[in-house]
Amino acid sequence: MTATSPTPRGRSVLLDTRQAAPGAAPSTASPPSASSMSTSPPQATALAQSATPPPSPGTAPPQATPKPTPPRRGTPPPQPKPTPPRGTAPPEIEPEGASTTERVLVGLFVGVPFLAVLAAVPLAWGSGLGWHDVVIGLVFYVVSGLGIAAGFHRYFTHGSFKAKRSLRIALAIAGSLAIEGPVLTWVADHRRHHKYSDREGDPHSPWRFGNDWKALTKGLLYAHMGWMFNPNRTSQQRFCPDLVADPDMRRISRFFPALVAVSLLLPAAIGGWWSMSWKGALTAFFWASLIRVAALHHVTWSINSVCHTFGEESFEVRDKSRNVAWLAIASFGESWHNLHHADPTCARHGALKGQIDPGARLIWALEKLGLAYDVRWPDPARLTAKQTGSAGRRLGSMTRRRPEAAPGVARSPMIDR
Ligand SMILES: [Zn+2]
Ligand SMILES: [Zn+2]
């Protein structure tokens, strides 16, 4: 069955639910498309046999003609997506690249908050910044930042713990408020990053252009921001079929533009209401929306650039991932990136004693509340064996690990990479 589903970026993609992860709900919204019929011989044959007498020898079996889905008004008719032959995985890169409009939108969302940061210093010198703005900005920074660290990254991408449905939805919404793309896009890109880390196929390796200082400078810029303008789009069917099969995640991804509006306008509304003035709304919009978004963007992007170039290699890895202590608090523990690549499903990235990891502390609290369970806390035996530069250094707290998932429990093919 093939259904057309608009992505949050406004593109339409064809979601082939036959290829979705086990447990995907069969769609009954639209008839089977020509492409799915032509690549499903058993289904096509069964349909043909029930409708018509058996064909005479030497003639091709009749093909059932699917009823075309009428195109929505104002939108071009959907193009059938070439379906790979049965038994082969879908391509890793979507056949249809990102459009110019999409890349201009990325530029706006990257550039405007960055220009706001440049303008911030002279503004702060005067009377533009009030403590209301600081409080609102910090709250939104923490909510969206933890949504990325504990939600998009440790939970959705790597399955470091399991979550009740209410928490799953809350984490997807909180992460979306960071304006780093819809959850499906974020997870697909990040799983591809782990599959090819610092090798060809990695969407954002700073080592992409070579090892000399010139190539590395170019690579750092590319890993930090440039990669987002690459028209290649990671296939969600290939890298996150588990999330594509979840109606909640599809819906939250589809509502991404609305969540962007909430993330930008809600701080202004709160600022205006709190100070009962238009000026309060304006300064809150500037500080708690634009500056806050820009700050978190650059911290997250630093994990891709800085944490794959500089820092300490405490654990054995096949790539250039490193631990960067000075980014730990701002990134909610994400900058303990060397440990993360050494043991991607581990819920605590700052596993060594003294390494601050607010993301892990949130997961710990959620586990205490009963909202998170089966948390994959650091496994001392596994980590000690991988220690290099920090050999002999003790692991921190939260190293209790529950038994592994029972054999046969379906896990995404990518989360262990
Ligand atoms: Zn990761
Ligand atoms: Zn990485």
C-alpha cells in the first residue's frame, strides 16, 4: 500500500508502508498504486485470479488497474516513487533532492537568529535586556535543548530508554521547539551520521575534504552549518522506519511549521503579558526567541564540528569523535561525544566521574517518575574495556544497567550503530 504524506518541510513523499517496520498499521486511505502493484507479484496475481478467469498459456496475467487518487486542488499530482525490487532496502538518499525554496528557508532560519546574535551586544549595552527576557529565554533553551539531547538524540535516534506514550509525544514536541528540523528528518540524518561516522556517506564530517589545515577549516564550516544546504536528503524509510510507522511521530513532524511558530511567538506573548507592554513582547522575541534559538543551534552544531575535531579521546572509537568538557553544560551532556560514539545506546554520555550530563539526569528523573523505563545506563565492564586515555578513571553514578531487552524484541536496525 502506498500513501501520500506531506512532510513538515512542505514536501510530499510517498510512504510505502509495506516496507515500514513491523507493527506498522496498514493504510486503508487510498487504493494501491501502480508501483506497489507492479512490484508485488503475489498480491497482483491473487487479485487477478479472483476477478477474472485464469489466463491462457503464453499470455501475460492481467494487471489490476488501480483507481487513481484525485490530486489535491492547487498541488501537482503526486509522482509515483520508484519502488526498489522486493527484498532490497530503499536507497539511503531520497531520489528527490531538497528544493531551492527549502534551502532558502534553512538559510533564513540559520541566518536571521545569527544576525540577531551580532546585534545583541550593542543592544544589551543599553536597556534592551530585562530579567524577564533572561528567565523566558532560559526556560525555552532548557526545554528545547533537553528535547534534543534526551528526546531526539538519546531516545528517538538511539533507543537509550523506553518511554510511555505521553513522554514520547512530549519529547518530540520539546525537541521540535529547537527548530533543528522535524523529528523524522533529524533522526534519519543522525543515524546516517553514526553509520558512516567520519567516512564517505557521513552527512556532516569535518574531515570530509582532507586532513590539512585548509581542508579541515573548510570541513569544520561544512560540519557546523554547510551540510544543511546540501540538497541530498536522507531517506526516512531507510533510516527511521520505526518512526515513520508511528502516527504520532508523523503528525508531530507534519506540524513542525506550527511548532516553529510557537517556539518563536510564545516567548514574545509571555514577555508582553508579563510586562504588560509591547516593548516587553519585542525584547522577549529578540532575546528569548531569536538569540535563544541561535545559541542552541550553534551548540548543537558544535557537536558535529568541534566534537569531531578537538578534545579528549577517552574511549576507543573508529572515528574522530572527542569529549569536549567546556560544552557539557550548554549542550546538556551531548559534548561527551567520544563516549557516545564508543557506546551509542548508552543513556549517559558523561559516564566518567565528574562529567556533568544534564540530559542523563533528566532521564534519571523520568525513570524515577515511572515515565521512562528500561534505561540503558553505562555498563562498567563494557566501558572499562574501551577506555584509553582515561584508563583507570572511575565511572560516575547511574552506572546501574538493567538486563538487555529480551531476544526477539524488535529494535531499529540503526540504533546500535
Ligand atoms: Zn548519536
Ligand atoms: Zn558524532
